[in-house]
Amino acid sequence: MVSSAEEAAFEVGIKFGTLYHQFAGTPVSPASAGSLETAIAEAIENQPHCVDVTVDVLEDALEAELADGPAEYTELTGRFMEVEVVVDYEGTRAVARMAMDDGYPLMELVNVGE
């Protein structure tokens, strides 16, 4: 038998997998960052048990990336965003975050509890 805490942790992991692999590679610029944040959050919040998604596209990092390049946009990757996802499974909440760690976008379970 799986506990509610284990199920909540599983569900938050599924949300992150969907989020990252669905949106990585999306063209993004500082001008479109806000609308992309909203689109990602609203898309992931549609999934079962998801109660909150916060997406912060790091506009300063985008601007630095684009400063010397020939294009006015780049591809969205983990280094350009910070994300928090909260799910609630039968009264148990799981909170996970994504941030860069040594150049790699790590998704970590921050808290599971009631």
C-alpha cells in the first residue's frame, strides 16, 4: 500500500517532468518571459492534485545570454527559470522546487506533510 505522502511526492515529480520536458526548448525573450511564465503555470495547474505552480523566468539571465548574440530570443532551459510546484493528495501536500546546481537544473522535494 502506498501512503498519501508517497503519492503526493510521486505526483509532484510527475508535474515537474511534464513541466520541464514540455517547455524546454520554447523560444523565449525578455519581452515574452511573463506570458510564458503564466502559460507554464496554468498548463501544469490543470493536472490532477496540483494546487499551485510558481514560475519565474529569469529575465536578467535572458538579457545576459542575448547581449552579444545575433538573435532576440533563446531557448528556454532550466538555467533561465526557477519553479515551485505544490500538490495536495488527500490532504497531504508536497512542495518541490527547481533551481540550478553546478550548472544543472535540479528538481528537489522540499517538503511533504499535512
